[in-house]
Amino acid sequence: MEPYYYSQMNKQQKRIYYEIKDGLESVSQCFDVSRIEGTQLNDIFYKVRLDCPEIFYASTFQYSYYKDSGLIKIKPVYLFEKNKIREHQMAMTARVKKLVRVVMDKNDWEKEQYIHDFICENVTYDKLKKQYSHEILGPLGQGVGVCEGIAKSVKILCDQLSIPCIVVISENNPEKNIKYRHAWNLIQINGAWYHLDATFDNTLGKAGVRYDYFNLDDRHIFMDHEPVIYEIPSCIEPNRFYYKEKKLSFTKQEDVEKRCRQAIKKGKVLTFHWRGSPFTKDVVEKLICCIVKVAGEKSMHSQIFINWSQAVVCVRYLQEQVEDSVEMEDVAQLDH
């Protein structure tokens, strides 16, 4: 299968794509590519790095050309000197192979969950946004990353497991106080594409691993994600969403009460999706009353976390003498 962004290019762009890819893979200090307009050149360089997260050591480039020449000279900006790059490559190759070894015999959905859970349990969002946090070296090597590095890490693990995966980039939106571009993944399971945003789920994990952004369709992901800057496949299949798959997507208040009681009995956190009616303020207030009522039956207290845009509610029941609390989560406002 051709790399996704490569497959979207015309003949000239594809030739330049591989000229850049070959130059970066050989860690050349400078190399020539076919002449093309500067904006397109930047675009191709960026897409090579989205398709090939193993090229984690080239952050940007400079270029020059003679007026009448048909070639452009590329001078990559590398994060490390050549010997150090080779050391990191060996370490990353070994790390990726070790991580995927334990799920080689699982189905693709289980492999996807394993990758998602690894990110949520082992990677801390890097608020300082160090350079290597934008690449696989951050999440897989240092345990820290920003959305781009996390999405590239998901992709390289999927690549190793032969699961089709794309790194998706959306634009920023200063009007909504979204200062930076955001990155997540599209993953293909049984022939259908789904959105997976491990960064958003990682950010929500105050009471255990969350799956609010695990296999969403287009309609749901764009409730709180900006439009993408590059064309991507349509995601129209809604039924492999994690909470639907695990029968945690409810339409009746009685079902919520029943699962709350089960959560208390088992001493577990309950996270569920609501799809019984529009997730309005009135519906949310009724669900909160239901959750608090069940806590009162057992002389317990509840901590409730609500992801309004995705209609997901996370409930933790406590025996400690604390006040019942409700927290509205809004990952879309975080600087990813």
C-alpha cells in the first residue's frame, strides 16, 4: 500500500517526494531535487515526515537554486549529528518492535486499543513543547510528547502491525483560542476509516484511561476539532466507537442508574456515552441527579467529569467525606 500523502500527489510531486525521502534517509547534508515552487516544496517535505515517522531527526530545511537551473539544492536541518541519528534509529527500531511484539496475534481493533492505552498510560503531554516532542523520539523514547509526536508514534506502531494509519493535521483557530495546529490519526479497521485522537484521550485521563476519541466518525470528531488542512478519507461508520463496542453507550436513564450501582459494587470508575437524546443542559442535570442519587444510596460521594462536546460522562465514587463534584472538561481549549 502506498504511503497516504504520497498517493495523493501528481507525478512531479511524487518524484520530488522520493528525492527528499532518499536524501533524508541517507542523512545527506545537502542534496538536489527537481525544481518546484517553494510552497509546494515545503508541503512535500512536511508530507514525507507525516508518511514516514521514522524520519524523526529532520525538523525543517533550507534551500537555494540558480535562476536558470532545473534543480533545487536542499539543506536539511537535523536535530542531531549523523552518528547520534544512527544511535537513535537503532534504539527506536528496537523499541517499536518490542512494543508491538505482545499483540502480534490480536485482531486490529485490539491492536489499536493496545497502542491507544500505551500512549495514555505512558506518555505525558509536554507543555514545554521541546523539539523532540514533535517526533516519535519524545513519546517512545522520553515518555513525553505533543499531539504531533503522539500521532506519529501511533502511526509507526500501526505501520509495524500492518494497520493502515494516517497522521491528520487540522488548522489553528485564534477566534476559538486554539493557537496551534492539532494532529491525530485516521485508522482503518476492516476496510472502514475511523478517527483516533490519543492526545485528547490522554488529556482526559484523570480517573483512568478514557476512550472519548476512539474510533469516531466525521460527524462526532468535528464537534470539537477544526477542519483538516489536507484531504482525508471519509469516516462514516459510527458503530466501532469504543463506548458502543463495549456497550457503554446509553439511551435510558435507568441504564445509567444500573451501571452506576454496578460500578459502586465493583469499586470501579464508570465512563459512558449518552445518545438517548440531545446532550442538553436539562439532560445533563438529570444524569447528574441520577448519579448523585445512586451515591447517596450507599452513603458515598461522586466525582463527575463531563466531556460535553462528545456527550461522555466519567463517574468516580468515593467513600471519603468529600463534596459531590462536577467538572466540565474542554480539551479543545488546551494548547495542543
